[in-house]
Amino acid sequence: MKTGYVVFAHGSRLEEANESVRAAASRMARDGGYELVDVAFLDCAPPDLSTTIGKLVDRGAGRVVVIPYFLTAGRHTSRDLPRIVEEASRIHKVRIDVTETLDGHPALGSILLQRARQS
């Protein structure tokens, strides 16, 4: 069974911000050797999560993993995302798992340290 991955971000009216998410997802796909990787946005930019999940299923995904591209857990990840995932799972008849947000990942401390040193 193939697994598809969705990098799920809030979305922005600034296309450069959305393109940054797309670039991160592309790097993840390339570096991880993942065939089925795409992005979705909660607000302000297409595609939405259900649309992206449908595209991955059409490309052969029997399971989808949603990776919230959110720094911390909040209303969107604790309320909106579970509701959207439940609905998308019913529509697309696919298992959908959701990872944790970026919060608490050990690399964040290293990133902050690097930014401080760059300043």
C-alpha cells in the first residue's frame, strides 16, 4: 500500500509564503525519497486538504499522512484539522493519520540558536 504525505499549512494571501511551504514539501519528498507528497492549505490559498487528499488517492495512496506545518498546537490543529480529516476520510475512503505539529521537535532549538548566531 502506498502512503501519501500532505504538508498542511495555514496558507497566506502572500504567494511567496505559500511557495515556501511548497518548497519545504518538495525538499521533504526529494530527501526522503517519497513519491506521493503534496501540500494543502487551511485558508487563503488552494488547494484545501480534502482536495489534496483526493489527488493523492487518485495517484494510488491507500493511506495518507498529514503533517501540520504549524509551529505550535492551537485551534486550527486541535479543532479544525480533526474535523476536516474525519470528513475527508469519509469522502475519499482512505485512512488518514496526522502527525504532531512542529512544536517540541529538537531541531527547533538548533534553528533558534543558528538564527541567534546569524544576528
